[in-house]
Amino acid sequence: MLPVITKLLYLLNQGDTFTKVEATEVFFATTKLFQSKDAGLRRMVYLMIKELSPSADEVIIVTSSLMKDMNSKTDMYRANAIRVLCRIIDSTLLTQIERYLKQAIVDKNPVVASAALVSGIYLLQTSPEVVKRWSNEVQEAVQSRAALVQFHALALLHQIRQNDRLAVSKLVTSLTRGSVRSPLAQCLLIRYTSQVIRESGMNTQGGDRPFFDFLESCLRNKAEMVILEAARAITDLNGVTSRELTPAITVLQLFLSSSKPVLRFAAVRTLNKVASTHPLAVTNCNIDMESLISDQNRSIATLAITTLLKTGNESSVDRLMKQMTNFMSDIADEFKIVVVEAIRSLCLKFPLKYRSLMNFLSNILREEGGFDYKKAIVDSIIILIRDIPDAKESGLFHLCEFIEDCEFTYLSTQILHFLGNEGPKTSDPSKYIRYIYNRVILENATVRASAVSTLAKFGALVDALKPRIFVLLRRCLFDGDDEVRDRATLYIKLLDGEATVGETEKDVTDFLFGSLDVPLANLEASLRNYVCITGKKSTGPASAVNGPVPTIDASYEKLLSSIPEFAGFGKLFKSSTPFELTEAETEYSVNVVKHIYDGHVVLQYNCTNTIPEQLLEEVVVFVDASEAEEFSEVASKPLRSLPYDSPGQTFVAFEKPEGVLATGKFSNILKFIVKEVDSSTGEAEDDGVEDEYQLEDFEIISADYMLKVGVSNFRNAWESMDPESERVDEYGLGVRESLAEAVSAVISILGMQPCEGTDVVQNNSRSHTCLLSGVFIGNVKVLVRLSFGISGPKEVAMKLAVRSDDPEVSDRIHEIVANG
């Protein structure tokens, strides 16, 4: 039987699935083996049942056997029965065996105790209320002398208390006094201690961190894993000082000469990370790391050389370059990319050494390598050319030599594009023409088209080269590819002045060097329109696809940036939908659009005069922000004239603190000068009368600081975000008519985009999960998971989980909901 079960388990673990009939047959056949006395076979039976995950009806059949084994005198049976039971039972059955699990946690046999604790960690995800009642037993297990029991107990105890910062702090305080002996548990304790230190911040008066003495004492532990964990924890502290780093660097330096590769790797990887922020603190280890360049483990050697590049001084650059020449030929492309990025950083750090570093990059660029490796080198050379002016001539020359024998189309077009932008600005642009035109003769159609565009850029910017460029472009008119011929024709007409893309020479240059401003939403709409009319008779050359219409946000941004008073406000983050401030069919129609910047808010009042006999002049909105204390008015732009049925805009700008969710209510009065209009002539009278019109109030709310941005795969996006940024809490939403109303209300408060249709709630549903995504002001990506439940009296409870690029933003989302 053992070989058969082994093969079945192998199939399951390789991803094969059994049909329901097959799984049922295997399950019932497996349950008959409970009568066997063979210990090995019994263990395989437990594994098989756990992997099959039987249905609720089938679980009943095997439960009695498992509960019998859980009370067996054989410890191996007890431990395995506990593991299997906790994987297959539901919460109802769990309460029946809870007493046995509590006893198992404090059992004298470490195998049984560990099995119960690990099962508790699993059950905490499905039945947290039950597991939280085990705190006393788990606390007792933390004091166990068995290493694994102490490790599992500490992990479970922390998970039980993880949402209570004070409880976690007390746990760390009690355990750092020396009651933890297990190396694995000590590593966990170090991680929890680091978390408490991060959350508590630094004592600004004395400069001492809480629990830092504990971390430092762990550096003297007998276990190597504990020493490494403590050293990593110290180096990862926020705002760590050189004094705090010294003891950690010292022990890591000792590990560099260890006979164990894993210790050398862990030490040099940690030092490599420290070197990015505190290079001087790592310089004492340079001699030890130089010996690691020849290490047989190429991962260790790569980390050593990149660390030396980060910590080296200007005088050591040449020596390091000599060492790397032989080193580069012995490592894989993935390691070479790391080295190239380190060289780029070193060159930006010591710009006077650009010659030797640029020569090194050009030499390895000509060697064999894959696309990613070559792209890393090309990107590095381009960055050096942009940031170090003296490196431009030599850098462009190296790139020109590379495209003479480049097998990657993407890199050739990238270099040609860059050459077209930077080449005309050099002292002798003509020397690059040969390299560019060679691409027209020798390369594929994509590269040829790119080369034609590059030639046109030289012709547009260098008048002396224009006649030569005309000759070369005319030769391209006979190319075999449509794209190449079309580009050549267009550029010849542009440079010759026959075609116009603007009124000035600058417009031609912008056309050649700029990018077409076509929003993706418009492109999608045009493509859909094209698909819909495919097959229909066209009425003209441009009838298939309408021209792109700027999106609302794009038009707003263009409008606001053209107003001098607002041009210095920076990048527009969001524009709201118009909010009506007047009722329909009144004398004047006014709505407001809120434009949100990082440090400002611009209110755009769209006004329409609906009275034919009146002309309004000097139209302005007086805004009372007394109920929005964090806002202060800094500018306004009145509307000079508002004729009948001709919409116009007036603006008021407010300053607000950056990084603050400033909210409040605004009262508005429309003020203007009214002039009567002669209906026969259409002329307005010279004299006017001052008048005003009361508008509705409106509010700036928290949702105004959130941009609705969807994600195609919420699960992947959620898992790709740092779990450390996750914040979870539960809220009571009070009595609601339905779950749908509660879901809609929370979405409205947050102002986020529902994902995967989760904003729709099934009728009579008692629970619902809603997924939201968005971008918070400051371009911080935010993802939200909302879990709703409704009780008999229509009381709605909600669990809110937030992940974002910034943990502070996760906290703010909770504040918005709590205050909403």
C-alpha cells in the first residue's frame, strides 16, 4: 500500500487533480487503513486524508477515527491526528475538540505540542475567535524547554496579539529578559522587537532606542542564526547611526572569513545593503571583501565587488576596474547586471573617473551577453551622458560603435532615438551621420525607420547638415518598407517647408522631438469605434476614426497651466466632476469643479447667463471658507464678461498644508455688474448695476484626495504590495436597509474604484466582499479589501484591510472610514 499512496501523493503535489468520484473512492479506501499497526503506513494515511480535503459529508466518517487517535497513547498518532483534524473540520466541530487542543498545547511531548501550536496558527485564519481563547496555554508553551515548541508558541502568540500594539510591546518586554532559549524563537523575537522599535520611534532627548540593548546582546549569542538576525535588525533600523552600526558591522566582518558559504553570503549581502546608505561604516571590511572576489560562490563574489564599488574612494577605482576585468567573464548575466548598476552609481559619485568607467562599460558592451545585460549597459551609458556633460562625446561614440554590430532591434532604436536628441548638440554632429545612415542600409525595417527619424532631427537642428540630410532622405524614398518611405516623405516635406505642423520652426522641432498627446481612453474609444464601423462604407479618407478629443482632466490641466496665477502649483492630481450650485432653470447656472494639487486647491466656477437681455461683467465668486480653517485664499481670477448663453469660468485658489487631508465647507456668493442689452441692436448699455446671487454651499471631502484607478488583477496587485503596509480593523456601520447600501456608502466615502464587479451585492446576501483600488494624493497606490456582514436587526459590521505603497497612507484610509 505504501508505494500506491506515495504515487498518489506525488500526483497531487505535482498539480494533478482527482475527479469527485476518484477522490471519494481513494478517500474511503484510505480510511480502511486506520486498522493498520504499521507506523509508516499510518503516517501516509494521515497525509493522504489531509491532501484530499474531504467534503463535509465525508469528514463525519473519518472524524471518529481521528478523535480516537488524538487520545491515543502513541504520540505519533496524536500529533498527526491533530494536524489532520484541524485541516478538515469546520468551526462547529472545532468547539467540540477545543478542550483536547488546549491540553495538547501544554503536553509534555514536544511533537504533540508543536502539532497543536502549528494547527492553531492555521486555524487563526479561519476561526480566530476560538484560537484567541487559547492565550493562557500558548503563553505557558512559550516557556517550554523544547526549541520547536517555544518557536511555534511565540509565533502563534504574536499572531493572536498582532493587532494590539500595546500587547505586542508587553510581550516583547517580557521575553527580552532572557526567557527565550530556542535560536529559532530568538530570531522571531528579534523581528518582533524590530517592529516595536519602528513603531515606537526614537527617543529624541537621549537618542536611545527602546530594546536596542537587547538587539546588541543578541550579537554575542552562541547561535549564528541569532547573530545574523540581530545584525540585520540593527542595520535595518530607521535613522540608524554609525555608533549603532559599529557592533553589527564587527560581527558581520567576522562572518566574511567564515568557512561556511551561507554565513559569508548572508554577511556580504547585509553589508552590501548597508553600503548604500552608510558606505563609510563598511570601509573597515574592504580588505576582507576583496578576498571574496575570488570566492567559488559567484553570488558572494558579485555582492563583494558591488559592495566595494559602493564603499571605494576615488583612488581605488582604477584598481577595482582591473580586478573586475577577469571577474566579469566568470559570472552569469544576472550578476553582471548588478555589477553594471553598481558601476553606474560609482561613476555618478566620482564623475572625474568617467573615462575609465566608460571604457570599462564599452568593453563589456562588445562582449557576448543577453538582451537584459546589454540593455543595462546601454541605459547606464545614456544616464552617464545625461548627468556628466564631459562624457557626452565619448559616450555617444561608444554607442555608435555598438549599433554597428547590434543584434537587438530594441537597443538599436533606443540608441538612435537618443542619438537624434543629443547628437546635434555636440561640437561636430556630422561625424555621427555615417553611423546613422549605415543603419538605413544594413538593418531591418524597424531600425531603418528609426534611423530616418534620427536623420531628420539632425537636419532640423543643424542647418549646415540640411543639404546632406536631404540627399540621404531622398535615397530612402525607394526603400522596400512602407513605414520607412512614409517617414522619409514626411520629413523631406517638413524640412523643405512644404508641409506645416505649426506656424514656427519650433513647432517643427516639437513635432520631431515630442510625442503625440493621445490619451489612452481616447485611443480605446477610437479603436472601438473603428471596429464597430468595419465593413460600412466610408465617406472620406478620415471617416474611419474620429480625431482624439482631449479628456476632461487633460483639458483642465492645459487650461490651468495657461493661467499664470496657478502655473506654479505643480502637477494637477485630480479634477472632480462638476457640482451644481444652482437649481435648474434659474437666472444663472453655476457649477464648481474642484482641482486638487499637493499644496493647493483651485475652485473653477463654470457660469452661464440664461437671460438674453443682460450682459454680466466682472463676474467673481466670493468664497467664505470660515468652516474650512485649513484653507487660505491665495488668488482669484474674475471673468471679465459673460454674455447670454456663452459659458465662462472664474477661479478661486486656496493654499492648504501639504500631506494633510484638509476638508471643510465653502459658502459662495456670485457677484457681478449687470448691463441691460438692447434686443434690437444687441448692444449693451454703458452703465451697469452691481448685483449678487447666492449660491449653494459645497464641501471638500476626503474622497477628493483619491483618484479612481482600476487594476486588472486585484489578487496579484495585492500580493505584490508590501505586507508590512497592511492595516486591518473592524467597524460597526449601524443599521442599514441592505448590504448594498452599506457597500455604496463606504465606496462613496473612500472615492475609490471597485474592482472585478465587487460593488454589486447579490439580493438578500448576508455577507459580501468588495475590492477597491485607487491612487492617493502624492501618487500613492492603495488597495482595499472590505468584508461586510449583516445581522438579524440589520446591523452591518465591516472589516477593512488596506495595503499601500506608504504605511502612513494605510493609516489615513482607516482614519477616513472612522471619521466618515
